[in-house]
Amino acid sequence: MFSIKSAIFIAWALAIVLFDWRRRLIPNALIIAGGACALAFAAARISPFDTSIGMALFGLGAGFVALVPFHALGMMGAADVKAFAALGAWCGPRALVGIWVAASLAAFVHALVLLARRRAAFALRDLPDTATLEERRRNSTPYGALLAAAAIGHLALFASGAHA
């Protein structure tokens, strides 16, 4: 059964999903609020993931360090990195690998769909690739949304006792 603390996490994670899916951006205020709430819940020992403050801090750092090289290489936005760090504070470092794998598999499928759609559109129009910034943004993978959705899935597994 989900508790109010789980509902708070789910609401925050769904906000990440909605912002990133619709706008391809995640407001810093949302990330900061989520990270601060995760640390406060861990410090008060009421984390929905039973994360201690030490593990929340370690998860925060691990989430950031794990994805910052991808941002440095231009493969993802800074908001995705910060969101993963905040998710690490919520879930703890042990959960990050599973969340990362699930989100990456979903991103792979999303990228294949985008590629197929783009090829079909260009085959029909036979136009050169001159996408605007808005079109490129719309045709990118909302990785932060996929990370947050995977974390909601992790919470469901954790709550059911299916975690290892």
C-alpha cells in the first residue's frame, strides 16, 4: 500500500515526467525541491525507499557523477543529470543502476520510433534536413522523464517487496 510519503515522491516524479515530455526541459526549482524533500525525508527517516541520510547523500552524488560525462559530451541536457542526482537522493545509490538501465532501454525504443517517423516524413517530402530548434527539441528523447518514470516503477517494486 502506498503512503503519503510515496504519494509525494510520485507527484514530484510525475511533474518531472510531464515537464520533460511536454517541454523537453525540467525547471531547476522542481529539481531542487525534489532533492531537498528527498534529503529531508531521509534525515527524518521517513523516506518511501527507506533511504538513510548517508545513502541519500551518496545517491545524490552518485547520480550526478554517473551522468555528468554524458552532458559534457553533449549527449544529454544538464536537467537530466540533475534529475538523476535528485532521484539518487530519493532512491539511494543501489537503485540507480536499475533505474538507469530501464530508462536507457525506454530511450532506445523512443529513439527508434523517432528515427522511423523522421525517415518516413523525409521520404514523403524529399526535403533536406533543416530542422528548427523547436523541431529538434520535439524530436529528442525526454531522458529525464524516462528516468523519473523508471523510478516510479522502482517504488512500485520496492513497495511490493520485489526489490533485491
